Amino acid sequence: MANLILCDPVGEVATTVKRSPVIRWSADQKIATLFNNHVSSHRVWKRIEELLQEQVGPSNVAPFAKENTFAPAPQETISKLVKIADLALVGVGA
């Protein structure tokens, strides 16, 4: 018979709030998004891109998407992204 180990999924309660650092952004900087095209994430990823466009302007957001969810992005895509963007947001999905 196999042994079964049960673990308590409840962690410790945080006593302090941790905040992410604020990113200072100038009008000439661009954000690239790289979406992996996972079927379960299309709606949320579209909304993330919309929110970014509202914050920094549509011309400052460069969307990229992988054709194959389960393979790395092609080197050509990464090269274009690096040339265009000062910051990249990569979406894993699922």
C-alpha cells in the first residue's frame, strides 16, 4: 500500500504589506507584450494590452504573439522585440 502524505495548504498570515516598486515611464519609452497564445488566456491578455495602451498610449505598446503556445518564441520575434522595446511583458497563460 502506498503512503499518502497530507500537507496543510494554508500559509502564514502576512503581517506587513509588500508593494511592488513604481516604474517611472517617459513618453518615448515602449513596452512590448509577448503573448504565448494559450487558448484559455486570450480574453485576459487582450485586457492587459488594453490597459497598457490606456496608461502609456497605443503607439507605445508593441504587441507580439507566438504562433505555437508550446514552443519558444522564434529568434526573429525576440530580435524585433528587443529592437523596439524598453520593457517586455511576457504572458504565459493557462
